[in-house]
Amino acid sequence: MTATRGERRSRASAPGQPARVRAHWAILAALLIALALALAVQGYAEHLGGIGNDSVPSAGSTDGVPASVTKGGPVVDARTPEVRTARPANDTRRDLR
């Protein structure tokens, strides 16, 4: 025999007792709090709060750069007062077809 609508237990709590919170809502709330906390810590660690324009500044004058650097290779050795550059040897380039 099946119970009628009036005989079924109500999902609401009895009068005078606090409402029960279903477990999935508590788990969802805990996960959302953990996500918000993780994002806040990352933002604090990366100093992301209050950043406006973080684009690369425009190129300035190259008057003070030695010609050996502006016309040189991609590797710059600035350990000594005489700045040197280097580029790979011509035979290191390979055809990868």
C-alpha cells in the first residue's frame, strides 16, 4: 500500500527544530569558499590588486647603446666593460622539412 500525500513525511523540519541542511549544499559552499580563498591568495601573491595599465612601455632612445649590441647577435655578454654579442654559427641552422 502506498502512502497518500498527507501521510508522506514532509521534507521540512518539525516545528521548533532547526532546518536541516542537505550535505551537497554544505559541500558546494565549502568548495566555493575554498575557490574564493585560493583566488584571493593568488591575487595577493601576484600583486594583482589595483593594477591599471601593465603594458610594456614604449621604446625609448637607443643613443646610448653600443653599435656592437644593436647590430650584434641575440646573446649579449655584459660582464665586462666591453660589451660583446654572439650569434649561432651558420652551420647550426638545419632544414627540418
